[in-house]
Amino acid sequence: MTLLIALCFVLMGFGGPTDLAQHVETVAFEQIADPVERWRPLVAQHFPPDQVDTALCIIRHESGGDPTADNPRSTASGLFQILGSLWGPYYGVSRSELYEPTTNTRLAGDIWKNNGWSPWSPYQRGACR
């Protein structure tokens, strides 16, 4: 039986159970139907637990969960639509770095910590309260 399982791993292209488990975890993350919910674990690393749902609401309204989102009328980029012209120089990051989900979320967490939700228009409009 063990030999049969090992043969299946090899035929499927996996080196063993660990490779298969990593593959399943990656596929599960990528297959989350809601493009915003997939960012919950990352958001939870940079926001207090009581702010995670609000942060996800901001993402939903700002980028729809697309880390490559651009605002054609401003320098806003990434998940939280961080203004590259304002926050990029402040944090010493380039606009291209704002497309990296971890960088964008880390900066958003810091911006929130220092300014609350006021920098984000969906919150100002009452969409995420």
C-alpha cells in the first residue's frame, strides 16, 4: 500500500506528502472565490482583529482585491490604493512596490495606525462603517 501511494505521488509530480500538502494549500488559497477574502490572513497580520473586516471592506471598494489595481486619475495603487505620490516618498517605497500585497497592506496598516480610516474615501462615504 505504501509503495502504491509513493508511486501515485511520483506519477502526479509530487516528491511526497509534504509537496502534495503545499500544493493543496496553494491551490486552496488561489481558489477562494471571493477575491477580497483571500487577503484576510495578510490583513490580519497588519491590523488589529477588530479592524480586519473594515480593512477588507476598504480593499473591496478600492481595488476589488486586485493587487495590480491602478486609479487612472491618481497615483493610487494596489490593494488599498495607496497614493504613491504622497505615501511613497514618506515610506521610501517606489510606486512599483505598492503593487506588492505585503508592502501595500503593511503601509495601509501604518497609515491607519497614524490617521485612522480618514485617508480612504469608502470609509468617508460611509461604505465601510
